[in-house]
Amino acid sequence: MCLAIYKPSKVLPDWDALEEGFKSNSHGAGFAVAVDGSIQIHKGFFTFDDFARAYMPLEDKQSLIHFRWATHGARDAEMCHPFMVTDEIAMIHNGILPISTEDDKTKSDTWHYVEYILKPLAERDRDFYSDNAIRFLGEAAISGSKFCFLRADGDWSIWNDDDGHWHGKAWYSNRSYAKSIGFARWPKEQAPEKEEAPVDLPVYEDTDESRYYHSLSKSARWEYEDLLEDGYSAADLDEYIQNDGEIALRYLKRMHKYDEENV
């Protein structure tokens, strides 16, 4: 199965999710971080403690994280993800690629794809992974797989990102991190912009409902009013809106509905 994760900078990881992700995909772990204009690769961790000791000092950095479940190739450090496409671009993969690995069965399908497809593309265009035409063709070619790319300058892209989901401001390729810790109920979240900007909504001090109520869309106002009836205070809702925008109201409403259905 594998689990691929993209985490923006200044977002701390969910360590419970990481540990569960490793338990579910225990054939080797690794990560890439963008630091001071360069990419650092750390991989070949076969216990979660080893992974955690290596990643914890860098946990606030923009990262690709991968936990492997091997389907092709050796279960060794070399076949752990991430892979370097160039000296400035790292990538990780979740899925099984529809390609042959017969020429070297010690190497994984991801290794073959990087060597024979991604590296030649990168030689022609360092922005290949975010080019609309190449991405369209790439997403179709890799079928249900997902690729995550991170460049030394912080640029990033995810192919077939809609087949994964955002949770806690990080993107996960599947829910194998959620088996025993209750995350499977959490709804899909909105992807961040490439350059994450703080939520900047108009402030209305002269309303009884909320500082932000009149800046919300009509549907968000309905959700806001329903949440007040459900017991949330205006101050609580203000905080959620300030941190995450009006989409937070939809998230809270879904969570409340889930709790009601499972009492």
C-alpha cells in the first residue's frame, strides 16, 4: 500500500498518525526536507524510533514523508523513498505502477519510473512536475498512483492529489495512518495554497453574532447559525474562522453530525 505524506513548513506533524502509518507500512521509511535552498534526504529507517529520532529535529520543515509497503524490489534502504529526480527535486510514490521491472527485479517500480521517465523529463524542464500538460499525461499514465514532488526552493506538486486527502494541514495519500486512532471519520480538508497566507477576513465589531459573520458566504452563515444552536459560542467560532477560514464551519458541522449519529 505505502503511505505518502506532504507537509508544509511550520506545520508540526501528527506523531500519532506517523506512528500508525509506519505500523501499517513497515518495509522502510524516509523523508525529504527543504532546508536553506537545498533538499535533504534521510531514508532507510526500519523502526519507528529510528525514523522519529531522525525526523524530530526537522519536523517543522517542509517535508515529504514516506512509509513503504514493498510490492517490487528489495526491502532495503536504497529502495526506500524518497528518490531524487535531480539534485534539487525529491519524489515519493504511493501505489503500483503499470510498468515492467523485469530488467532488474531488485529495483522497485518507483525506481524504474524515476530512472526511465522522470529523470529524462526533468532534464528537459525543471518545472515538469507542475507543467499542466505533463501533469495531465502523468496522472493518466500512473493510473491510481500518487506522486509527490518537492524542490529545493520549496516548490511542490502532487499528482492525483484528489485520490488522497488533507488532514491537519498535511496531505495523506490514503488512510492507512488512521486504522486504530479514529481519524477515518475526519472529512476531506481544503488544500493549502502553495504559499500559505494567513486567513485575512473583514472584521465586523458591531454585530452580536460574530466579528466575521457578515463576511461569510450564505451557506457558511447557515452553518454558523446551526453551530450556535448546537452549543458553540460566537467566540469559539471566531477562533476557528480566524485560523482556517469558513471551511472550518463545514468541518465542525460534519463532526457534530457524526457525533450525533454515533452516540
